Amino acid sequence: MRKILMLVSMILMMSLIGGNSASAEGNTYDRIYMITVDRFLNNNTSNDVGVTEDGDPYQPYGGDFDGISPYLEYIKDMGFNTVMLSPVSERAEDDYLGYDVTDYGAIAESYGSQEDFKNLIDEAHEFGLEVVVDMPAVATDDYTAAENPVLNEVQTDYYEGIDREIIDLTDADNQNTYREMVQNFVDTYEVDGISMFVNQEGLDASEFLPEDVATYGILSEEGLTAEGFDTIATEEFRSNFADTFGGIEKEIPEFPEDEQLIMADHWFSERFTYHAAEQNMFPGTRVQQMANYLYAYRGPSAMTYGTEVAFNGSSYPEIHPQMDFRSDKEVIEYLENIAVVYRNHDIMQAEETEIETILNEGGQYLVRYFTDDVDYVLNINNTAETESVTLDQTAEEEGKVYSGMLIGDMIRPHDSSYIAVLDREETELYSIIEEAGFNNGYLYSAILIFGLFAIFVWVAAKRSRKNKAARMNNK
């Protein structure tokens, strides 16, 4: 009887699993977590180089590959599938960020050995995470320098401090040398991608980067253009995006149609939550709103380490503080929860998906996703008021409800329309699905298990009576 009950329990569990429409395939777009290696975690003090006792923010803190490995699961749980590392080549002892390169062909001793780096990549791959490494473009003895590189304010402060120049990547000899160096790095360590900050106008990545690796170009200043990268992040979009979601009641940028890389912040920008601090907004809510936009975007997106714990520096080196894993657990749990929704539904997996903007006004942004199986509506209310939107019911929506997957709202049609009400500074993602009645699988399983339980009780009672009678007869 006990075996039968266990079997029925398993059947009931399978019916519960079968009722979940989510897929286990996962998100098909890059969700990138950017890490400044030296600032993440010093988990191996034996390789410390240039670390000062007073914790000088201009000097290394001792972060290493061993400090990243224990947090790969933490990164994945928040919804990221790619780790982008700051440069890992050997650099000057007093440089923590990694662009004061002394040897492109060697791994920085302060981060660990070549074997440590390979182990980190292998561990990341075991977690289903890809690894992208940022490749500096600073002129060592092997390269000639660009005459007029384009640097933003943070880069200007940094490069003046390390007294280095930018490689001229329009020069054919430099291009060949640089491509050979990057190819050797990719072949040796089997990284999944190469990123780089673009500091010259009109660069073509196909002229100086290998073809057999994913490439990410980050335009560090507004007005710059580049081509040949697999994806490009523009400063125009990043700065507008950060300012918009750093506060409220500003028109939200439309999702780009060209699948460009969108970023909340990066190693040479102010931190995203700096805008929240400047506008006296609660940073946790700002991160939550921003993350929904990044996760709902059908294209690559990136966020820098510590954004989830509200780092808010605006200049070098305060934009690169030591990582703090102990604060803002509520925000981290929120990211983990919404990541499951975005990662496991057709909104991110379907290859053929059309997107239509329903409303974009004053901080309210409604977008509809059309997929082959289920349509979705993203509702971002980035205002200071509760907002209501009436959506006319289409013929295809008859018998369907708007089922909220982030907050749990359920909207049924009323007079042939749906009324979506959302509190201030909240986001909801609706799946438009058939209104389900009572799940027959649950009903049948419940009847079966309770029926068998009743039989079990009856049999046990009957055996008890027989045993009691037998004992009485033996007396």
C-alpha cells in the first residue's frame, strides 16, 4: 500500500509540473554581468600584487579569478548567462583596472595563473555561462599610437593617470599584429567572446579582430561610429537609458530594432544608481525597473557588477568600489524571480516575434510581443502615480485573460476590453492565455490519492481489529 501511495504522489507531482507552460531551454540573448576582476573578491592573498594596507582606491585591492568562481551560481541565478571580465593581461603593478598593459601574451599574476584562468572558464561553462574578456587597445612597444583618440571624461582621467596611449587601429601593421595577438588569446583560453572600448572614429572590427569569436564594441563617447562587431553599444542610448530609469516620468527609450547591446553602466561610465541618488529616488526600485527593461529586451544587454547593490559613483576610481554581497538582498531576490519568467518563456525564446508599442508616454511603456504560441504584454509604469490603461479585446482574445507573471495580476475582459492597472514604479508582464477552469489532472489525482488513502486507513483498521481479536483468542 505504501508503494502505491508513493506512486500516486509522483503522479500528482508530474501533473503539477505538466501544468507549467515554461520551457527549460532558457534565454537566447546575451544577459551580461560585467566584472572588474580586481574589485570583485580577493579570495587568494598569495597572488596579491600592488595591494596597499590602507586600501588606496587608486591601487589594486587584490581581486582574483578565485574570487569570481564561488559566485558564478549567484550570477546565473540573477538571470545572467554571460560574464564579461575586465582585461586579464599582465599590467603595471599599480594599475587595478587592467589597461596599463605590459604584456598582452601573459595573464596578470595578481589575478592568478593561466591554469586558474582556464579553471574559471571551465567552471563558468559548467554553469552554462559564457565568458567574454575585454581586450585593451593601449600601445605597447609592438604598436604605434593614434593621434587623436576619442575619450570620455572617465577614460581621460584614467589614461592620464597611467600615462598610456591608444593603439591606432586604422594602421594596417597594427591591425595584423593586434589580430594575431587576440587570435592567440582566444585559441589558448577558449573564451567565448572579446569586447573592447572603441576610441577611434569609423573603426571596422573585421580588420583587426578574428572572425571565429563573438565581438562586442562599446562606443565610449556620443557621436562615435564603428562597424564589423557582432553587436555595438552606443553611448547615446546608454546615457539616455540610465537617466530615464534613474528617475521617473520620463519617456522610456523604445527597444532598439537592430539588436544593439544596451547597457545600464560600464567600466568607464557613472554607475546606474548614481542617477537615482541624484534624483532622491530609492535605488532598489530603480534597479528593479531597469532590470525588467533589460531582461525584456530581445537583444543583448549588460549591467556592471554591484549595480544590484546600488553602487553610485560618478568618477574614477569611485565607480569601481569593492563588491559588497551583503546589501540589498531584496533586490537580488527580485532579480532572481523575474529572471525565471523572462528566461523560460517564449517572449525570449521564439525566433519569430513581432513587437508593437501600445503606449509610450511620460514614463509608461506598454509593448506587445506576438509569438506563434502565446502573446505577451509588457507594462512598465515608471511614474509616481497608479496608472490605468484600457486595451480593446480582439477577436483572437475571446475567452482569454491577461495573466500577470511578475506580480500575479489577473485581468479578465470587461465590456470587450481589458483594464490594466499598475501601481507606481512597478512592472508587469502578462501572458495572454485561455482562462483555465479547474485543472482536471489535479482533480483526478486528488480523488485518486484521497481514495487510496481512505482504502489504506480502512485496511489498516481492519488489520488492527484482526490482530486485536487474535491476541484476545490467545489469552
